Amino acid sequence: MNTATTPATGTFPRGVHPPEGKRFAEDQAIEVLPSPPLVLIPVQQHIGAPCAPTVKPRAKVQVGDVIADVKAFISAPIHASLNGVAAKPVKTTLPNGRRVEAIPITAAGEQLEGRALFEDVYGGEWPRDLSDYEPSSISQAARAAGIVGQGGAAFPTAVKLMKNAAKPVDTILLNGAECEPYLTADYRLMLEAADAIICGLLLAGHATGAKELLIGIEDNKPKAIAQMKVAAEGTPVRVIPVQTKYPQGGEKQLIYATTGRVVPTGGLPLDKGVVVLNVGTAAALARAVVRGKPLTHRVVTLSGAGIKTPKNVLAPVGVSHRALIDFCGGLQDNAARVISGGPMMGFTLGDLDAPITKGTSGITILTHQDVAKAEETSCVRCGRCVDVCPLNLVPTRLALAARYRAWDVAKRYHLNACIECGSCAFACPAQIPLVQLIRLGKAQMPKS
Ligand code: SF4
Ligand code: SF4
């Protein structure tokens, strides 16, 4: 493993500075959504093989029961997030446009509510001494709990935590950057569930044998930096403030900023001995290992000038975007666009009844004023998109190749290496929808 480094700089080359928008929800303590009457739980919420339903229609289920699973290596089971009765699977459309099967569960009987639910998920004591836990049992617990990356990528966490002699891990890096504008779910978790996050980080280190345990947090979150430092006292965990710049939370960007290691185009963090986990994922790992509880709930930010009362909400996986919006008082009259996720990497939502998944970090509601922009014009060859691309790609070429289905050009210019951060589109004075074209190209390009 080549882990040759330059000194860590606390930042990365290129990137952009979009308006942060954090002010809407950053001071809103996490609220718990009252149990909804219905959830619709998609059977594919992760990168990898889709699950198949394992629960029969009309079966009674309890929160945490497995309702869908698959034997594939890269996969994660799906669990009930309500006490209730399952129904026959139906088709639903995820925010990214993918049509998937989903299992409806209608609430029945008592549910854990309010503060009791918050305490069940994040509260109480979290151990620091992990000697009782077998390293291999940690990835097994992550698999059984259906944990996937909560920062949006939704990669199964168990796979990252398995020991692999050919690819040893020396560093676990928690991503607390939350560079996406408007979103504050990770920020609130760092303030309100710091001990669970530290416990998850220690467990990830124990599972992989990594000795370097880091948390990278953007320097526009001084309270979170302070809170995590206090929680990390007496442990080997180091909290590293990084520059506020987008996309600081990209895996390769955060690795470079905190360790100086360069993950090359087409490479993975593991190639440089690093596993990156989101802070919410770490808290979910702690809960899975210490309490044997699966990933059934997550924190979602509702933010932007287009929502009546911005909030950070602990919600069951499978609840509709509409139910969360209603919990925040509904949309403002001037709301123009509902985005699942943040404005840079999220997906404009066509159907508010679409369910949230384990990877849904937020819902951003923009107003007419926010989205008003000039018409698309021709490329003026200014090179700004190239100047800002954190991966050193040539976005204008990629978008053109995608638009005209020139797949040989797309491959030559590493279309698949694009992380869809949207920096190029943000910087483009011609308003060319570069990232949308690239995203479409990635979906349409033949695999071989
Ligand atoms: S080409 Fe991809 S990685 Fe580069 S700025 Fe555009 S969206 Fe981001
Ligand atoms: S930023 Fe826009 S106008 Fe400038 S080179 Fe890139 S695509 Fe063309």
C-alpha cells in the first residue's frame, strides 16, 4: 500500500463556495416525527444487489424485523421502521428516478414516540472500552443491522469494515464536513449524539485494526468541533477542522485535506489505507453493535426559504417526503422546487409521496427567487468548469460527450470518475446543466 503523503493542508485543490444556507436549520434541535400511519419501505436503498421481500402480505411486524434481504456480498437487509402490518409490495419511484419495489407497513399497536425514541436511538451511555467486542463481530453486526452510508452514497458499511489482508486499513476518517448547502443533520448529530458517534468510530477502528481515528469537520461549525473534541477526550480520536469549501465532504477531498493522501482517479480510499464513514453512519454502527438495533430511523434536515419551519427531524425510513414537509408546517406560497438532498447533489422531487431512504440526508425547498436564472447559452470556453472540478476532470467535454452519446470520448475523459458534485454547473456562466448531462451520461453509457 502506498500511503505517501504531502502534509495535510486542511483543504483540497479547486472547488467552489456556494451560499451556505445553514442558518435556516442549524439552531433547530432534532425533533422526533410522531409515528406516521404508513411507511413505504423500498427494498433497494443501497449500492449493490437489491433485496427481495421476506415478509408476507398481512404479516404483523415489529420495528427492527427484517422485511427484505439478499445473500449478495455487497448488500444490506431492510427492516421494518413501524410496528404494524405489512402489505403486498408496490412500485415506487425513488428521488433519483429509479423504480423499485417497496413494502407498505400500516401502523398498528403501540409505537415508541418522542424523547423515548430519541433516547433509544442516540441517548444513554456509549462504551469506550471495546475489549469485549470481537473485531469480526462488528462488521457482522453492521451487516445484520442493514447499515449503509448515511451521507448519501448508501454503500453497505459491513463491506468497508471487513478485514482484508491485501488491503490493510490504518485510518478511519469520519466525515463531519457536511459541505452540502442547507443540510444540518450531521451538524445536529455532532452536537446531540457526540458520544454515540465517538463509540462508532472506536468500533470501526477496532473492527479494521486502524490506529488513526480522525473526524474532519468544516470550520464553519465551531460548536460541533468543540463538542466532538470534548467527547473524544481520553480516546485516540483526533478532530481536524478543515476549510469550508465545497465539496470538502467528498471522500477523496476529505482524505486529502486531513491526511495529505491522494486517491487517484479510478482508485478507492481503501487503496490508500483509509475507510471513510459519515458521522451518522458511525452513530448507527454504535447502536447496532452495542444495542443490537438495526437502522430504522435517521435524521433528515428540512431547510430552505420555501418551507414554513425548517427543522432537523428524526424520522422512520420509508416515511414520505410529504409527511416530513407537513411536520414542518408545509410549503411557503413561493416554494418552487423540492429537492431530496441538498441543492448541489440532490434530486428534484417529482412526487412528494416518494419515501425517504436510509441515504436521505435532507429535503431542501427553494423559492422562485432561489431558482430564477438566465437561459442556457452556448459554451464560451471560459474554462471555469475545469478550474473548479475537484477531480481535475474536463466537465465541458464530459457533458458534450454525454449529450451526443460519444461514449468513447466519455470513457477517455473518465466520465465515471465524476462524483456529481455539481461544482462545474455552479460555476458555469452559460448555465449549461453540466452535472445533469454527466449524470444522464453515466446512467446511459454502456457498461463494457
Ligand atoms: S465534472 Fe463531476 S466531479 Fe467535476 S465538478 Fe463537475 S460534477 Fe463535480
Ligand atoms: S464553465 Fe461553462 S461556459 Fe465555461 S468552459 Fe465550462 S461549459 Fe463552457
